Amino acid sequence: MDPTRRIIGLAIAVHRALGPGLLESIYQDCLCWELTHACLPFRRQVPLPVIYNDLHLERAFYADIIVDETVVLEIKSIEHLLPVHEAQVLTYLRLSNCRIGLLMNFNCVTLKEGLRRFVM
């Protein structure tokens, strides 16, 4: 089964319960609670290193959530998703070696409007 289906279902449950308009951190906390109760392994605020020649920047970026070491979740609560947000997820995928990324904007009437899926 596609792991993103379960993750999206849990995110929709959070969005239905809380609605739009809260801080990203609230949605992130609640989604992590759902992931825990669904027995999906995840890490939060995962440092993503950047390596340039012999320069190692160990904490160049932080992924909001990485689920089961395969799916990067980037949580937003903003008016509109922009191309820079999509580029951010693609960068996180490259740096994390994960294959799938979900960009979720919880500040929409329905989460489906603010959801983007990326596959590398």
C-alpha cells in the first residue's frame, strides 16, 4: 500500500478537526500525534546536511517530518503555496534520499486544495 495514502488520511483527520487558520506547529504536533497512534515511525525536525566539496554543513536544513525514512512531510499554514515551497520539498527529497514528498498547506478550506505530492 502507498504510505502516502495513510499519511494523507491522518492529515485530513487533523484538518477536519481543527480547520484552517492555526499555526504550522499546531498542525505538526497533531499530525505527529496521529502518526504515533497509527504506529507509523517518524522523525521530527530532521537535520538535512549539505555537502559542498569538502565543506560539510550538518544542519543546513530541517525537514518538518520524515515518515518511515521514505516520506518527507513539509507542513505549511499560509495563504497560498508558491513555487518556492515546491522547490523546498524537492531539495529536501534530494538531501534526505527519500523518494516521496508531501507538501501540505493546512490553511485551506479543504486539505486537498493545499496538498502536493512529489516523487523522485
